[in-house]
Amino acid sequence: MVNSGVKSRFQVPIKTALTPKNIRSLVQTLIWGTLSVIIIMAIYLMIDGLTNRFGYADLAVVPGTTVKKDGTPSASLQARLDKAIEVYQAGWVKNILVSGGVDKKGMDEAVAMKRYLVEAGIPAGVIWVDSMGNNTYLTTQHSAILMNEQGWGSALAISQYYHVPRTRLALQRFGINPVYAVRADGFSWRGITFLAREVIAYPSYWLRSYLLPES
């Protein structure tokens, strides 16, 4: 029989205290783990945003962005609007919602967006203006309200590739189904910076509450 009361001289002592070496190893593991998650998320968002999902939709949702001092769209906004023109003329969508905010100088993004579309030959009657779409959440919320009021069911999100996944997610969370998506043409190195921002913004939109005002 083995005498349980006798300690073996070959028994390995259990270390309970964190040594500086263990702490460094733990910190390194956390850093590399965090970086891995960020890289994986960025790759996922890039692939998702670059993948066009065409489908016939009642409404194209075009979020606003910078308008120049002369009232014309910036390059990124023009790319979104040009894509909206393209999908409308191709028959993919029946209506277009232009959504944006009003800056400190009174420049209304949505009005400027509508003007650009009308000048390009899009009928004014199919363009819906949302001048209170100050961010992606509000733009998609207002889109859902409009669609419910009009009895529409499907939407097509149009934006730069890095912004498409979050826009599509928000529309879905507001109850819109199906939601198609098409990325605006063009490439900018600034898009990499915006993609990094989306790594944080996209998960935060998963955690948000999505409620529509009671009618």
C-alpha cells in the first residue's frame, strides 16, 4: 500500500503566484488575441462589403456624407449617388431615399443629394428626402418608418464597401427583410481608416436597441 501521508520527493510544486515572466506572457497573449480578433473582423467586413447583393427592392437607401461648400456632393457621396442612379435606371429599385444631416452652415445633405439625382434625370417623385439622418442608426430607422408607412418590404443599401455591412445590419434589425446591398464604386486609402472604425462600430450596432416610434 502507498503511504498517502508521505510527500514524494518527485512531486512538482504548484506555483500560485504570478511571476513577472508569467505576467508578460499573459499580456502578450491578450495583445495577440485582440489583434487576431481585429484582423479577422476587418477581413470579414471587407469581404462582406465588397460582395454585392443585388435584388429587386422597393427602396434604395443612400446614407449621406460630406457636401462641398458649393452644394455639390463630395467624391464619396457622388459615388453613392451615381450607384443609386445606376441601380434605378437598371430597374433594381422603385424609389430612392436620400438621408443626411444639416451642418452648422445650414447645408442640407439630403437636399443636395436629391438635387444631384434630379439633375441626372431621376424623377423627383421617386426620391424621398430625410434631412434628419444624422447617422447610420437614424437613417435606417427613418427608412424603416417610411417603408412601414408605404407598405414596402424590401430595401437596397448603397454606400462604400466599409459602410455597407453596418447599414445592412441596421436595416435588418429594424425589421426590414430582405435587405440587399451594393457598394459604391471607387477606392480610397482613407477607406482603410474607415474600415478600422467599422471594426468597433459594427459590433456596437449588434448591441444597440432597435425601436421604432409608436405611431
